[in-house]
Amino acid sequence: MCEYRALRVAISIVVTEERGVTEPATDEVLMAAYQAGNQAAFTELYERYGGGVYGLLARRAANRALADDLYQEVFLRVHRA
């Protein structure tokens, strides 16, 4: 588990050598890492946006079952991207 956590931390931080500071990885960097086969990058995106996406869908959908279906569809589309 520690190895997985370390990998997630490494993915979620991009070192900017010119300034000598660290910045959170952009969504684009995470998607590129995921498309290259890094599952932890998808996990980071899911954790970053999952709650907000579900909250929006729950407020807009006619019922909870529809919100759940739409939520699953959103992340399936990200997964397939």
C-alpha cells in the first residue's frame, strides 16, 4: 500500500525545475499518464472530480438511480478517452 501511495503522490506533483517549486499535476498530465497505462493517474482524477460530478448529477437528475447511471457513464467515458 505504501508503494501505491508513493506512486500517487509522485503523479499528483510535477516539479517545476525553473522555479524550484512543486505544483499539482494538471488534468492533462494525469490523462496522458493514464493513457500511457498508469492506473494511479485515473485514481487521482476520480478522487479530484468524483464528488463534484456526483453532486451536480444528484441535483440535476430526476432521481438517484439516474444520477448513479450518469455518474458511471461520465467516468466510463473518461476511462475510454
